[in-house]
Amino acid sequence: MPLFRFVFEEGAVIEDMPSIEFPDYDAAIDAAKKAARETMIDAVLEGHDPTAWLVRIYNEPGDLLKTVFVADLLRPKTE
């Protein structure tokens, strides 16, 4: 399975997670969104405003694949 790395940028704090295996790109993106939601909930409970936070997803060679903006997770889904 391919490896993906998540980098959480929470204001000035950057948390670089170790690489994780996922079956594919879509599974990695879904996991990044889930992790961002969990981080957002924790942040709000602690009195922080996470709307400017983001998660960057990189593949094994280090190419940036996608940036997930926490603020986008707060918007209703449109179809």
C-alpha cells in the first residue's frame, strides 16, 4: 500500500505526522478530513478558533497531493 504523510498547520504550530499506509489517494484524503474534524472539535472545546488551520497530504516521494482547509469542513456539502 502507498504511504501518505499528513502535516497539520494550526496557526504557527506545525505537526508533521509519520507516514501512514492507505489503500489509495481517496482513502488518505478521507482520513485527513476525519483527523482535521477531530482536531477541530478538540480545538473548539479548548477555546481555540481552528478555522484558519489546514492539513497538507503528501505522497511517499514528498509531493503535495492536497490541502484540506478546516474552514471548508464547516461548510455544508453541496451536490
